[in-house]
Amino acid sequence: MTIETHRHCGFAMLAYQLLVVEKLVSLEEAAERLGLTYATLHGRLTSRTRFRAEEIRQLIAIIPDQRLLQFFADDSGYVLAKKADGVLDEAVSIRQAVAHSVREAIDVMQVVVASLEAGTFLDHRDRAAIMKEVKEAEGAIATVRLAVEKQPPLRG
């Protein structure tokens, strides 16, 4: 199996998890919104056929789950950041982003401490749990950066 085939299967498995197992959107609704038949979508989800780039983009719009985006960012040097809520003013957006980033940093510390207290070394499960929390914290910090950058300069 080539790396490209493996990546395709990984995305299909993730889409299957979100649509079939977690039922975030019904298969019928997803197929309709993607402009596919139920059978065609099923073929994509079971890796018989590949998702097209436009279908992936539409799927991300239909299922706004960060895991879909994270799948593509995992092997890159990029971190995902959430756009500020357009309804909130900039100061509120910054406060919320900072509060979220602090909660995520605390989550990282809790997982690290729990893992180290359980033994003298980190096993693969500990590492996976820590890395999951670190990715979430990185995204939260990047969201703070975006919120601050959006803030207009102070007048004075």
C-alpha cells in the first residue's frame, strides 16, 4: 500500500467515523448536499473510490468538525486556528480565546502529570494522549493570535 493510498483510506475512515458511527449528519443528507448518490457516497466512505478535492471541501462545510481539517494538517508545519466569532466584538473574542487557551494548557499539564505519575516512562498511549492535548492547545494559542491580530490598533 502506498503512502497516498494509506492517506486516502485514513480520510475515508475518518469520514466514515463522523457520518456512520457518530451520525453527525445523516448519510442521505450528506449525499444530497455533496451532489452524490447514496451508493457513491458509500463507495467513498468504504475506500472503493476516492473523494475528490471539491467533495472534501464540501464535506468539511457540511460537517464542521476540526478532525477533518486536522487530518490534513497533521503532517505539516501548520496549526489550525478557529476564526473569531463575527457576532462578538474583538475584546470579547480575545478574552474567550485566551480563556480557551488556558483551559487547553491545563489539559496538557493534567495529562502529562497523570502519565508520569503512572510510571517512570511514557508509553504509546501516554504519548498519544499528550500529543492530542498539545495539538488542541496549539490551535487555541493560534486562535488567540488571530483574535489579537484582528483587533484594531489602540487610539490615543
